[in-house]
Amino acid sequence: MDLTAHRAQPVTAELAERAAVIYVMDRLNEAKFLARFPRASAKVRRLGALAVTEDGDVIADPYVLDAAAVAAVANRIDRATREIVRVLAHRATTGGAS
């Protein structure tokens, strides 16, 4: 999949409606998102659930963390997104079965 033309954009009701799944980083993101788009509640997942640690399924905001903690957050995001890719690849080869 070529993502070179992809650009970040604000979430709209149309994007939330079209999305198959919506990943959030933490409970605050989840609450804010659901306040704006309550109809999308069945689609919302915490990204950290795909790479659970002793902190549970919440991925900390690395903005105020030290370099080691930022690296740990990046590693966790990498593990979680690799799991998404694995699941999607499996679905593609099995015709959509989980």
C-alpha cells in the first residue's frame, strides 16, 4: 500500500462513519472521540490492547517523557501496528476470516 499521498487530517463524522476500526492511544482520547462521534463506539479500540504491558492497554503520551520512555512508547506502537498488519495480511489471504 502506497501511503506517500496520505496526509493527516481532522476526524470528521464522514471519516468516522466510513472507518472500519478507529484506534486511540488512551482513555482520554477515547472519551473525547466518543463525545464527538458516539455512533462510532463499536469501532473504537485502544491501540495498546495489541501490545499490552504492565501499564495495561493505555499508551502514554510521550510528549513530556524522557528519551528512554519515548523509545519505549515508540516500540510499543511499533509492536501494536505490526499486529494490525499481521491480522490484515491474514484476512487478505483467508478471504476475510479472522
